[in-house]
Amino acid sequence: MRFTLRIDDTVARITVHGDIDYQTLPTLRSAAAGLPPHVTELLWDLRDARFMDVAGLHLLFEPRSQEGTTRKTTVTNLRPQPLRLLVLAAEANPALELADLLPDTPQDTLLDD
């Protein structure tokens, strides 16, 4: 697993290239923790992450704060398996706000028929 990082003004985009699991979690956490203080939004781009286990849930739903302010976290370009994992997590814990985390995912994709 590797990742690329791009910072545009106050938005950081971390693109994950490979699986997200407990082996890769520390590297990704470190990348997010090392962002400069002026970054107020973190966008996880998962276009190249075909698999994500429970470690990905920890990565995406852990609150991140920088000097007392919470950094907004969103996810884009989800593959089917990571999306299904997030939907299952939301079904198990309705307090999880998938609409906030996944703003570019159609809501009917997130709903269980």
C-alpha cells in the first residue's frame, strides 16, 4: 500500500493505492496526523482501494482535531467492497453519518431496500 498526498489551500486529499487494513492503518493515520494546522478538510480518495476491513472504519470515523478544531473528513471514489462495509457499519450503528462522510455518493446507494 502506498498513498499520495495533495494539499490545495485548506483541503488535503490523500489517495490510497492499495488495501486498507490493520497493517496499513498506522501509515494512513500518520499521514493524516502530519497534515499542517491550516488544513481544515481531509478528503480520502479511495479509487484505488479495492478492499477495506474494520481498520478503515477506525480511520474514517475517528475524530481528528488540530489545535481544538475538528477537521472535516469526507470520502470519494468508493469501490463496491469499501462502500458495502460502510453501509453495514451504518446499519449496525445508525448514529454514523454516512451522508456527511460520503457527500458525492447517491443517497439511494446508501439505503437498504
